[in-house]
Amino acid sequence: MATSHYFRHNVRTEQNLYEDLIVESLKFYGQDMYYLPREVVHKDFIWDDAVLSQFNYAFKIEMYIENVEGFDGDGDLFSKFGVEIRDAVTLVMARRRWNSEIKKYENGPTDITDREANVYYRPREGDLIHLPMSHSTFEIQKVEDENPFYQLGNLPVFKMRCEKFEYSDERFHTGVEEIDDMARIGSYQTKLKLTDFQNGTGFAVNDRVFQQNNNYRMEGTVVDFWDSDQEVYLAHTGASDNEEYKTFVAGNRIQSMNTSVNAMVQSVDGLQEIQPGAPGGSSDDIPSFDVSAFEFVDFSESNPFGDPI
């Protein structure tokens, strides 16, 4: 026996009213956040993993944080390898707002849209969400698009289960300074000592520079330039032939791809992590576990079950 034709569960006017209330509630109780679609630059087809990604767009949209008492997850873990932050959060976004603010870019660049249809149908796993309120960035692990489950015959929201994003040399060119600074603070950098500038006195931050060597070309992005010391810090460096273990060479010139400024490389310091208090970083950039651990962990006792070291 079929359901009664006197009652309907998918009345369009009721669906619209329900969706209006959700959108209004998210605007009242939600937070402005940035949605960052991931663009895979280089993929490892053996392990089916994105080796290199970049984020060129940041869409501002309101979302609701379901976690009212703090982030979920395992919290902060202290180990002999350092501090590991395993925060998690569940975010709610209105489907209508998604369609009006992000899906409308369906005719945008194909490198950031759906691989087949060039449409943002829904948020994607692997994309990022930046929370300006907590100055933190989370990676989408799972998108629940059927919760609540057809209460009025439709699906008005997306629920995104996210975990704290761990920076691994991705490139950020979103135009939002707080987001783009992740590449400057978290990336490994190559320091070049320069001399004999031509067509200018220095390089600008975010400039792409290159050095043509005998059989390969090195490229990198300027994250800091110190005029007084004539030192430039480069991130995202690599050779044109994608081979490893190649770097910039002292005695050859580097040149900006954006301008005609070029300089001679006097010396090269290998790949290094930016250090607190060093040129190119401040004491607030990266907390040093090696230093702060001694303030609350007693390392005086060695192996209590064996011979003293």
C-alpha cells in the first residue's frame, strides 16, 4: 500500500523556510572562515598521493563550529620527536551558501574545479579551511552530505569533519596575508649570500627567481630578503628536471622572473628550517620544543633499569 497522497514530506515552501532558518542561524552563530581548494601540482601515481600541492584561492564563507567546549581529537601530544597537535573540529556549512559563494565559480580555472565536470559540487576531502578566530588551519577528512538525513526531503547542509593541518611545503598564494605566511614560517629555506646586484638593489617577497646552470635550471620563491646583509631566503626550490639533490651554485647569477634584477651568488647555505630569532624569523614564529621542554620535563634521570650513562 502506497503512502497517503494527502500528506507530502517534500513541500518546496517548507523546504525553503527550513533552509532560510538554517542560513540565518549560521549567520548569527557561525564564524567567518576561508575555504581553500587544493590544486595538485605533482602526483605520485605509484602511491596515489599528492607530492606537491598549492592553494591559490581563499573563499570567505560563514560556518558553524559544532564543538562548543573546544576542539576534539587527541589534543597536544608530547614525545621525544617534539610536539604533535591532533586537534579536530566539525564544521557546518549551508548548502545554499556554498552554491552562491563557491559553486558559482564553476566556469573558473579547470585546475581547481572538479576533474570531470568543472563544477564545485561539494567541499572536497583534502581541501583546507582556515579559522581566523583561532589562527589555525584544518584539513577536511570527511564530508557528510546526508546529515541531517532528509528531514523535509532535502539536504540543506554540509558537515565537514576536519583535523589540524600539518604544513608540508605546500604553496600558498591566496592573497590573505595570514594564510600565505604559513609558507614563510613553516617551509624549509635555502639562504643565499649575494653580491654585485644589477638592474636593482634587491628581490621582493614572493618573487620567483631562477639560476641557469650547466645542464639544469634551479628555481625558488623569495620569502625574505635582507638588504643590509644582502641575503635572500628561498622556499619551494627545485630543479627544472625534477631531479633531487640539486641546489643553487655559488659563482653563478640568479635572476628574478618578475623583474630584470639579478645578482651573483657568493655562498649557499643548504636546506634549513627557519630558526626563531634568526634573520627571516622571529621568536614567535616557531616554538622550539628542545628549549621549552626543559622548563617542565625533568631529563636528569637516565635509564633507571640499567647502568647509568
